[in-house]
Amino acid sequence: MPNDDVNPCQLSSIDELSRIFSQVVDMPRDRQETLLDELCPDHQVRQQLRAMLQADSSEDPLLDHSLVPKPVEVCVGEKIDGYELLQELARGGMGVVFLAEQIEPVRRKVALKVIKPGVDTREVIARFDAERHALSLMDHPNIAKVLDAGTTDAGRPYFVMELVKGQPITTYCDHKQMSAKERLELFLSVCRAIQHAHQKGIIHRDIKPSNVLVAEYDGRPVAKVIDFGVAKAINQSLTDMTMQTGFGQIIGTFEYMSPEQSRVNQLDVDTRSDIYSLGVLLYELLTGCPPFDKKRLRSVTWDEMLRIIREEDPPKPSVRLSEITETDANGKRDPGSPASLGNLVRNELDWIVMKAMEKDRTRRYETPSSLANDIERFLRGDAVAACPPSAAYLFRKFARRNKVVLATSAIVAASLVLGLIGTTWQAVRAGRAERVAEASRDAVAASRDEAETIIAFLKEHLLSLAGTESQVSVGTGLDPNVRDPNNRSVTLDRVRTQVDQRFADQPELQAKLKDTLASSFNSIGRYDVEASLYKDVLKYLDSDESRTREDRIRVMRQLGRAYLNQSQLAAAEPLFAEALDCSRQQLGNEHELTLLIRNDTAILRQQQGRYQEAEAEYQECLSLSRQLRGDDHPDTLDSQSNLAILYVVQGRLDEAEELHKRVLDVQQKNRPPNSARIAASSSNLGRCYLQRGRRDGGRGSFEAAASHLEKGLALYREARPLDHPETLEAQWTLAQVYCEQDRFEDAVPLLEDLVERLKRLRGSEYSTTLDAMNALGWACMHQGRFVDAENVLAEAVTTRRRLSLRDSPTVRVMGNLAIVYQRMGKLEKSIEQDTETFELAMDVVGPSHPETLSCLVRLGLSFLDGGRIDEGQVQLEKALDASKSLPGAFKIAGVLATSWKDAGDSVKARSWTDRQAQIARNNSVAGGSKLSVVLAECGTRLLAMRFFNDAEQYLRESIGDREADAPKDWTTYDTQSKLGEALFGQQRYGEAEPLLLEAFEGLKQHSEGTGDGRKADLGPALLRAINRLIAFYEAIENADEATRWRQKMADHTVSSKAVAGLH
């Protein structure tokens, strides 16, 4: 029988009640009461749980408790796999954290987290393993590091982390009385840490002050993000077990969770949830309190609390600061003068914080890096990207809450417009009939004038609304309804149908309307419909001798451009040729329309690959336009842009960059800030930098490309519909730049949106759709989203097979799918896919093409991973034979050498090691630091196989190459330490000792930042160097020195700064 005390509105299910019960049942009585107060704001729920706890503690006379096995509690003083538990640090819902000391192989203090007895359900174990897995994926100075993992003798999982001794970030900042600038600088490192987690495919989901600890290292505060206990993988599971977010995971941290986290189904939570929590954390750092009052949230029902989080907007930080007195009632906080801080926070910082905390996640910063970049702009005194919400946005928010009223208003407005159109055209028809009946020339002329007036009215008040330039030219930006390509397409299609039906007996008016409609369809990128309309207009003009010849030339040009925009070059070419011939004869060589057609003809030549003809035409057009119209005329600027685009295609990037910069500078001075022309100029310059980055490998070029393309895309989205080809092309190019920068977390959303739009607009078989799907799969793979990558790439491969496409792009996408299978551990599928890819590559691109060779290498590696050693080595040898002279061939030889070493054949391993070194010397890795790395790798492999003489030769050669390039680099000292090992392996102790000692000192200096000025994390290298010294002194039976170096190892590990921990 149900218990009336359980309120179903406050607890979504009995399972949730059970989860809270499981968290507190094993606690001491006083701890149970404390936790109940924290976890259950509702009095009735607390009473129900107290009753359950009381029943649990009562003895059941029918049950012999001595026969029921109780879970064994891990206690202080126990040892777990070489770790001695010294002190309990924290106890959470699923685990207990101990301060522990690692006993062997090194002695050091660590944090050990073990799952609590009695809660080791499938779900909790999944969450526990997810936290360990999440931490193991990441390597960032501001994120806790996992050191070890295993299970206790009782079978409960645990993992070990480096120990963090710090304070919550808000507590630290208050105790240190840090200024707003100092708080912001510290907060930046938190953003970078979360950005790193997102790049590894991990959403934290529990960002709050107690999970961001600050400790001082060398006198400087360093923030560490801890506790990934409720982390979530982006679009995938962190473990093989299904994880569900339960009631207890959000209670206690609701002050920091995003609106989307407050929903029962959290499957839709993505990285932007962490952006919201970062905004809340920044809010508290600046004001001293979270956005929503804790007492209020704890005093209301569960549903009301979630409603507040989802719907209510907190006061801006500056407003909150104005309400805070110098110290609170308890006198515990003194974050500085609220009044003066309020002046600092007002405006830009208000905007930054509130943008991060937007209820609508599409309006938040897209990434933690974007948030950090805006804060850095604020600190530099530059303009920030965040801005106060516009009146239009505030109206849209109101509209969402008042849909019925506004929908009715829209229907009324639409009825008025349609009625006006109908009565106007009825009047036109009546007037026309009357004037025809009078058969008067003056009446016909008046009719024509009246028709022209009506056409102008329609252009201004109806059809032009579907365009963009009229709105952008007055600086209003594109109306949100007009920007929606679906709304505009539907509207224009309806108008087109009405024009065909209503004016079938008025060909002149119909042609004029179709002329205007064609321009509107161009503005939304519907080039196929545009071409159809211009064909109708041209047909009418050919039949009407009274029309001016210039009109016909203009329409021919527009029809040719519509074909050109669809890459229908054969259809465009005769139109441009006829239009140019007529324009030259009838209007002259210097007429504006003649120059425009010449410019279009140059674009056609460029797309046909006839670059010399295109360049000559561009240069002539540019010269004439400068003479006739001046350097800053739009037509002159268009000629320069087109010429610069050609230079990019030809690889003449310096000339292209100069032209693109000049055009952009002029456009920014003369155009409204949201002009599509500025968008085009900024995007063109970004594409130039992209090609420079690909050619030169310069990181700065990619950064410049991203900056200009981000600006271009933002402007296109204001000035053009979201589905417009120019908007999509800018989006596509920006995604490519992000991929070049390994910013896959930024590339994937752009590519997902692009693929969805292209499928809807052009279909799944469109070439650009398939290319974008390939890029999306590649980016998802690099994010660790292997299932998503597999799905999208498999779809692209299936489509290409169905279309019987046998080309280079097909080889690439099939190869990428094989890589995904390989990384997922699906070796048989990977081998099958690569075998098919290899056969196609041999046929399409040939045996020596990089794609073909990559197939062979992947096949070899898949065979090796699957234990099919002989087959793997055969494939790798084939790849090496075909690529000896290519860059990177030495890597294949290295893989072969390692495979023979692992197989226990040291003779063949040594032979392949020699071949690896020889290939590296002979081709692109000759000389310099790159060759030294290969030689050191060869020496290290031989050293591991105890070929001390051979190892010595390679290690000496490596050091010799390094001395010319980087004599004091830490890798030089690391190689020197290995050389010392090779020498004492030959019992050449006198030569080995000074090398070993010098190498240790060099590594130590670099680790402490006193070598060449750079500081590196060289813990593993230092430990290896010390181990070599211990082994050396043991070999020469110098027990005192061996003991001294063992102590140094202990001192080194103990003195290492603790960089991780758990709450």
C-alpha cells in the first residue's frame, strides 16, 4: 500500500528515494541527519527517509543477522596493493577518499579513492569507473591526474591520484583579498582546464568552488579542477555500462547546475552546460555569492527550485554588488569595496557573466576558450564579444511566453497584406481593361506608368522583404523571421505560384515580377529557381521588341551567373559570350554592364582552370574600373577580390593577402558593420591564411584564418539566410580551419549543422554533403566520439558505393572509416575495410600514392594488433618498399623493428633498427633535431635488447646532431643518460659515471626551470636517470653511493608538488 507521505511531485520515482537512502544508510546517526538536511529540502521527504532508516536499524526477529554477510569497510591503517591508508579525507555518495602513502616502488603521499561498501551497484560502479577513466584521458596542469587503479582484496574498485592540498577557489580568493583582476586571471586557468576536458570528450557537470581547489606553487596560486565523479562523455559512454543521472547527483549542487541539467532527462546535456556553471562560478568570484539565494532555493519545493533555475534570471553581478554591504552580518567576508567593485563589474563584466549564464544555451559562449578569450579582451581593455541583449531578443523571449497572442497578430497582419495585394491587382486589371477599351495612346502610357508604380510598390513593400540588402543597407540587420530560410522559401514559392496564376494574361507585368522574384531567390541561394525565372523573363524580352536592349543584356548576364553559381559552366559560357558581344556593340567597352560581364567571364575561365586567361581579364577589368570609377568603387573592389582569389588558387599568397587586406580595409570604412560585403572580404582573407598555414605549417596563419572566418561567418549569419550558399561556404571553411588547429570541439558543431543543412537543401548524394560528412566523421574520431564517427562515415561510404563513385574522395572516406574501426578495436572490420580501400586506391590513385601506402600501413598495424604478426610484417614491408624515398618511411621501419623485438627475435629487430636509421639519414629527416630523435629511438630500442655496443653508436650520433641544434635541451641530457647506461653495460665504468651524473644534473635543472629558462615536467625522465645511477653503483659494488641515490629518489618523489586530489 503506498505511503501518503511520499510526494510524487518532489521525487520523480521510488528509485530516487532509494538512492538517497543508500547514500546515508551506512553513515553514523549524526552524519545521517546532516546529510538528510543537505539532500532533502522537503520536510515530508526527510520524514519518510527517517522512517526507512529507523526500520533498517531495527532487529527483525525472523532474520538471523549473523548469517547475512556484511560489506567490509576499508579502514585507516590498511594496505591496498602497496598503498598504506593514513587518514580519511572525504566521504561522498559512492566513494571514500583516503590520504595514503605509496610504499613501493617509490614512497610518496597520494589520494586513494575506493568505492563504499554496500553501494557497489552496476550504476555506481559505472560512475566510479567513469571518473577514473575521465581523469586518465586528461593531461593538463590544472586538472587532477590519475596515477594508478585496481581492486581491493574484497573486489571493490579503487584508483589513486596525486594529492592536492588546496582551498576552494572562492575561499582562497577571499582569504587573499584578491582584486577582481587577480580573480579573473585565476579563473582563466579554470576555463583552460575545462576546455581541455571538452577536447578529450568529457563534460564535468559539477563545476563549483569546492571542485576547484587552489594551492600555491612557488609562491603563485594554481587552480586544480577535481572530482569528475558525475562527468559525462560527449555523445558516448565513459564505460561499457549504462550510466544514468540520479537524484543524488544534482542535489547539493543545484546552485551551479545549468537549466538543461535541471530536467529529469539529462541525455541532452552537452559542453555548454559547463559554460553555464563556469558563469555561475565567475559570478560568485566577483560578488561573493551564487546567483540564486541558497536559503530561498532550500526553502521551496523541488519542482519550484527547478523552475527557478530554468526560468528566472538572476540579478546582474553589478546589481548584486550594489546590494551587498562592506561586510555581511557575520563579518566573515570582505571581498573589497562592493561599491567600487560594482563600478568595475558594470557593463562588460556584467555582459560576460550573463552571456555565460544564458538560459538559452545557443546564446552562451560556444566553448570555455571563447569565454576565456572575452575575459582576456576585457583585461586588455579591448572590446568584448558579449553585449547586452537586444530589444529584438527581449521581444523574442516575450514571444515564446505569449505564443497564442502573437500568432493571432501574425495571422491578422498576413490577411491585411494579402487583401491589399488582391484589391490592388484587381484595380490594375479593371483599369487596364478600361484603358484598352478606350484605345488611347495616352491611356496606354498612363497604364504603363501606373503599372510601373505598382511594381515599385511591390518591390519595396513585399518582395524586397524576402531580400537582404534593403535591411542591411540601413543597418537594421536581417529580421529573424526573414533569416529563417524555410519561412522565406515558402513565402517566395507561394508568391511565385500566384504570379504564374494571376498574371498569365499580363506577360509584361508577369515578366517584371519574375525579374524581381529571381533576385529574391538569388538572395536565399535558390539558384535553380532563379535560373528558371530568368529564362522566362528572357523569353518574354525576346518577344517584346519595345523593350530596351540593355534589359535583355542584363537578364542574359543574370541567367549566366545563376548557372555559374550552380557550376553549370557549359550553360553559362554561351550566355556570357552573347551578352558581352551585345554589350560591347550596343553600350561600349567602358560601360558598367560590359565590365561586369567581363568580370563574370573571368570567373568562368578560372573555374574552367584557364588561369592565364582569367588573370588577363581580371587585370584589364581592374585597370578600367580604376580609371573610370576610382580605387574604392564597389566594382573596383570586386575586381581586386576576384584577382586575389585567383592568386590563392595559384599559390601566390603574398599578392593575394595584400589585395584582400586592402579590400577589407576599404569595405570596413565604407560599408555598414553588418554588410555581406565585409563578410565576404573577411572570409576571403581567412581562406588566404588557411592556404598559407597548410603550405607553411604556421600556427599563426591558422589563428589568423580562424579570426577572419569567425568574423565573416558571424556577419554572413546577420546579412544572409542561414542556408545561403555563401553562409554555408564560410561555415565549411571555418570548420576546416578548426580541424587544422585540432580544435575539434569547435569544428564538430559547425560540421553537424552543415551536414544537416546540406542534406535538406541538396540531398545526401550531393558532393559537398559527402565531403562534409567525411570531415565530420574525422573530427568526431579525434574527439573520441567513435560511434558517431563510425555512423557518419559508414553512411558516406554506403552512399558513394550506391553512386558507384570511384575517385580520390571515396578512397579518403573509406580509409577514414578503417581508421575508426582500428581505434575502436574492431580489427576484423578494419582489415576488411582497408583491404577494399587498398584495392580501390591501387585502381584510382596508384601504388605510390600516400592514400595507398596508408592503407598498407594500417593493414599491417591491424594484423599486428590482432596477433597476426607474420601478415602484419608482410604488409608493412610492402609499404616500406613502396615508400622508401617518402617522408615518414623511417616510421614504418621502426614499427617493424619493434614488432620483431616484441616477438623475441632480437636479430631481426636489430636489422630493422639499422634500416630505420639508414632511411632517416637518406631522405627528408637528414640532419638536425629530427634525425637525432630517430637515432635516439634506435639506440633506446637496442639498449632495451642489451646490444650495448650498437646502442652506444646511435646514442653518440644522436647527441652529436643535437649539439649543433639544441645542445642544452632536456632531451639531450636524457639521451646522454642512456649513453651512460650503454657504457656501463659494456663495463666501461670510468666513462659512464660522469655522463650519468651530468645527465641527472641537466635534467634536474630543466625540471626546476633553471636550465635554458624553460620549465618542463620531467618526473619520469628524472626517475629513469636516478635508477640508472642506482644500477651503476650497484654494478660497481659501491653500496654507499647506491644508498645515497636511493635516498635521492625518495627525496625527489616526496618533494614533488602534489598536483591532484579529490573532494
